[in-house]
Amino acid sequence: MDVFEAIQKRHSIRAYESSPVPEEKLIKILEAGRLAPSASNIQPWHFIVVRDAEKRKSLAKARWAKFLAEAPVVIVGCGDQKASPKWFTVDVAIAMQNMVLTATAEGLGTCWIGSFNEGEVKKLLKIPENYRIVALLAVGYPREKLNFAGRILHLVRRRKKLSEIVSFEEFGNKSANL
């Protein structure tokens, strides 16, 4: 699968099989994050792989993160705010997007989670003070499940057309080719 195909196929998965993620696939996903670009090549990221069922249950307490308890892997993306105060959030996000696309290419599903209590997660995972949590990433094999809410959301909120989000040279200048 090429990169553009992985981008097209990727969607948020909120139901996972209990099958573990093979170690070689997990390492490849983490390596994709490591290889991401960062401002001044500071690489201010640190990723915590959570496989322990009790810890995943604790992470799943947030309102929109209940399914984290069933995802076999949760990757917690942290950024060192002292090393890169202006750019750690962007750098960690780029690295995690590399992970998402690699997971998709490996036949795994993911869901990016922004619903978490940072203080509770930092305490649970013993994250140092200078690190901020940017996002959590559920990873695993998708489980077939009736997901009416997700389907309705995608019907109501379709992707915008390219012509709606792109301008040329100045904001609002449209191209006849879009």
C-alpha cells in the first residue's frame, strides 16, 4: 500500500479485536514516529506503549475514550516542553501521524484521542513534569461492530471539497482546476 492509499483508507476505529499487535508491527509503527521531522531536529517526543489491561482501563475513563480499554495497545505521545517550547506539540503530532499511516498500511486500525485528563495520565504513567501529553493513540485490529453514531456523523459531516479549503497566492483566490 502506498502512502496516499493509506491516507485514503485510514479512518478512526473505535472497536478492536482482542488479538495482540505483533511486536514487529508495533516496532515498525514506533520507528515511523521516530523518523518524523521536527523543528531543528530536536525530536522532543517520548512515546509510552501501554498494553497492561488495568492501565488501559484507567486511560479509558475519559468521556470519549471508553474503547481504549479494549484496544490492545495505546500509545501515549508526550512532548518535552523544555526542549522545544514552541514546537513540541506540532512535532509530536507529526510523529503520531506517521504512526497512524504506518499502522493503516500494516492492516491495523487506530484512533487519535484528545479526551484525557493530563494530570491523571501523567500520574498513572509516571511522566516527568517537563513532558506534556499531546494525544493518545489506540492501535489494534478493527472489530466489526454496528457503529450507527459514527456512520451518521460521516453522513452529516462529510469531508470538505478541495476547492473549499485551498486558495492560490492569496486567501480566497480559487483555481478553475479544483
